[in-house]
Amino acid sequence: MAAVVEQQQPSRLTPPLSPLSPPSSSPATIRSPSPIEFDAFQQVNEDPPIRALTASQYYLIHETYCSTPLPNDLFPWLHGIDGTNPIQNSFFGLKLQEECPVPIHRGVIVVQAEEMARSQLVGSVLPTDILDYGDPDDPEDDCSARGFLKITDSEGINLRNFKIQVAKYATISDIIVYGENGLNENVLNIAKQMAWAQKNFKEENSNILEYEVFVIIEPFSIFEEEYPELVAIDSQGIVRNKIDFSEREREEMRTLTAASVISTNVWLGNTQDVPVSNGLDPLDPADSAISLIDDNPHQFCVCIESHDIAETPDKDTLCFITEQLAQIPQRRISIDDIVHLDCISTGLGFNTPDVFDFAVTRLLDLCEFVSDQANNFDHKILIHCTDGYTETSLFAITYLMFHENLNLPQAYLKLQKTRSFFVYPHDMDTLLKIEKCIFERKGINYDETKRQEEYPWFYSTPCFEGSFPSRILPFLYLGNLNHACNANMLKALGINHVLSVGEDSRLDNKDFQVLYLNNLFDDGIDSLWNHLDSCVNFIERARLLNGKVLIHCRVGVSRSATITIAYIMRHLGYSLVSSYLFVRARRLNVIIQPNLRFMYELLQYEQKLNGKMGISWPLLAKDIHTLNMCYVGS
């Protein structure tokens, strides 16, 4: 196959003009009414000035805001840079001690004044996301001295400072405050605090625009009746137009790791696939129709949970269970008939030869039991763990080697054809030792030299770390530089196109079509905007040729993940949020982390594709930060 090596030099300049890029000469993009039009809005408070909005007026502002192109000049300011830190100045190419000016831009922030309220408009944030409340127990607290939260990152350089984005963006935005019952004393009080914070910030930054604070004077019920598309959570607490990032990520993982067959009558899945009673009484007329729903649809007879503190059953226990299963009548397997077992998930505890021999003997006895039940008694077996792709991998691969007489590389490829999985690097050595034990137990000649000659990709260290690149779509993989450098592994997976983002894989041009974006760094400075369309088109051409593509950078979490998200947005027609969570779930044990600028450019790309953004920048950043805290803490 002729190679196509394209080297592109990404520009650090503002992206070129497009229908969805504001002119680079324009210092600001006006999103809410221009200042000369503010007088048309009734004042409900004179000092500080607060103006009124109706629901219909807010609807027009919201629609204009979402469809107006995002500006290109908010970085590096959005990183939390203020120009006073010499290290930051040097990193971002600012002159020593040079101020990083506040951008001339007019955004929109919408604030739900009542922190405990059930109802929310789309894009809402809370007062505590924006205002610095100081000491809540201070009796001399002066609301008029209230300011925005401290939003600079003076400690160092943080390219993924999603936490500060709501407060940061609020300083260059008109702020709209609302409550469930329309304008009341609490809503007005919150609006005043916002206006005072704007005044205080203006005194510190005299060159910024004059920003306004509005209150929506009509009750939330008007939005429910006339503008339901703006309702994130209704007055009954029911979610309408809001994506819970954590819940959606779990749903994506559940879909990805749902139980599937890996060998005859042997299934691999996640713990949610384990049949549980629906708690209904089939004799109760009220439950009779619902109780017809099968609570064991796959007819699992044995469920084996893999986890790191498991005690794998011994041979005597397995013999007893075999006798027990033989007594099950020839009928549908009920919940009460299912046998539940545990199995080790890692070799980390195998710290002596005796411990290893003991654990592996039990593991292979369990493989023999599963093989017997699945093939001689036609019983269905589910191997499961919490996430459905990590802790089950050691036993699943061991079973494939044991039952199907496969060597370790063959077992890897066999499982990969069925579903995605992840093996920790430290378990590679364990699996190699288990492979040898299986061959010895079955009397099969174990020729390690021949194996390494047949499967060089598997024994190519450090290129093969124990797991394949993440399969995002049947033809699309996301991985790291080591994956890209392992040409034999790519061939084994059928990958013949490689998109190298800022890292040179040095692949043989005779075997792969390569798009190489040279000299592109994950530094919060370099932009991917000029490359998104060409990269998406490269992937699409490969798909139309029935090819398979690997996208990679160094680690596979930022530059290459950004390109992958952009492709999902265009290929599947998903929103940015749905595409981000789709890719994030399928990256398995690696958490994707596009830097702030890349995520911002993806939001611009959503505007380009759809004519409007589906989520505001501050809310997108807040939701990403909240999701990340589930894994890394506060």
C-alpha cells in the first residue's frame, strides 16, 4: 500500500475566518443586547443598577448567545493567567511582568438564585460558583464589598483548570438572575451582589467593558409552558434538558461492557448483568403483567465475580457445586438456582513461587469446571466485575488459553474480536507464567522462542504494555505513542491508517497511510482548530476504504482525544457533550483530558457543525471538573 505522509505545521495564530469564526480584528463578540440598547430594559433597582427581563426576552438572548460564534482571543487569560507570575509569562510568551489583559468580550451567565431550588434553566450556575462569600459567620460582612471568586492560578501552570471557568467567565459577562417565583427579595439581593462584584472588578480593571445584571421578573412556570426547551429541571424536579455527566458516563460504560459471548456458553460482562430478583409476586394481580419480564434473560447458571480480594474455590468445592448443578430440573434457570463464585483478578499477590502455584492451580481448576459446565452440560456462565473490562481480563484470557488451546497472543486477539478489555502491565508477567502452566498441565510443547518469532508485536517491549489501543468505533482506535510504534500489533488489529498528532511514530511508509501533524504540543498554546476538518476527512476516507485508523499522540488523552471527539461529533451527529462522554467511556482505564483550549475549540466546532452550541462554556467546564473529581478528588 502506498504511504501518504502529510506533515503539517500548526499555526499558533488565531484560526482563519469561517462562517463560525468571528473576525480576528473584532475585539469582542456582543452576545446580549449592545450597551446602547440597555436603556430599553426597565430598571428594577437604581443602585446598583438592575434591569428586568421577561421570559420571552431571555429566550431571544439565549438563542443569540448560543448561535453567536465564540471569540478566539480568550486564551491564555482563561488558563487563569494575570501577567504577574514570571514563570507563567515565560511559558505563554508574555513579556516579563506584562499584564495579561482581561479580554474585551461580552458573555452571558445565567444564575439560579435559590441554591436549594429544584427547577433550573438550561446553562444555570449557582451564586456560590461566582461570588466570594468570605466568612459566612462574620457579622460585619458587607455585601457591597463582595467580589468574584479568586480566579487566577498563581501557583503555577495549569492547562486543565476547569474549576475556575465559571467565575472567570462571569467577570466578562452580563449576568442574568432568576428564581422559581420570578422577582422577589432574594432574587434581587443576589442580583445586587452580582452587580457589586462587577463594580469592584471594574475598579481593578478599568479597561474592561461595562457589564449589566438582569433579573427575570416572570415565574419559572412561564418557561415550562412557553419555552420547555430551556428547562433543564422542571418544578417537580424532573430532568428535562440536562445531561448528568457522571450518570451518562456510567450508561456509556454499561452499554460498552454489557455481557457478550467470548466462548461457547461463556459470557463476559459487568456486575449489572448479574440476574437479580425483580421483587415481584407473580400471584399478585397487580404484579402479574410486570412479573412476566424475565429476570434471568440469558439463563445464566453460574456467575463468577473477579476482584482483587477474591478467594478462588478449591477443587472439592467445585466438585460439590457440580453435583448441586446436576440436580437442577430441566427448566428455566431461576434466580435461586444460580451459583455465585469468586475468582482472583490480578497476580499482584503472587509474591512467592508457592503462592503462585497455589493460586494458579485453583485458577486452572476453575477453568476446567467452567469448560465442563459450558460444553458438557450446556450451562451458561457469566464472568463479571464492576466495570466489565479490567478485573475480568486475567481470568477471561486464562480461560480462552485453557479451553481453546490458544497461546497468550492468540487469546488476546480472540478476546479483542469480541469486546474491549484492559490488562494492567503488571499482570503481563502473570499471564505469561499462567500460559506456561497451562501448556505443562495439558502436555503441550511450550516453545517460547518460536512464539516470539510468530508474534513479535506481543513480545516487543516497551511497545506492548499489556493492552491494545482503545476501540472507539469498529474502525477507529485511540491510543498512545507506544501503540503507534508497534507496527506488527497494528497489522494484527487490521489498522492501516495512522493519524499522528504531534508525535512521530516513524512507521514504515510502505505499510501505512499516515497523517502526521508535526510540531503540535499539548501546551495550552497550540491550536487544533486549523486541523480538525483535515483530520476528520482523513478518518472518513479511511472508513470509506474499509480501513481502520489509529489516532495517537504521546499518551492518548488530550491531542488525539480531541481529534477523536471531533470525528464522533461529525460522523455520528452527536453533541459535544455526548461525543466527549462516548469517547471518554471507550478509552477504558485511561481518562481523557483535552486541555482547556482544545475543549473550547471543540465547542467552537459544535457551533460550526450545528449552527449553535449545545452547552455554554462555563457550564461545560463546571461539569467536566465535577466529573473529574469523581476520580481524582478535590
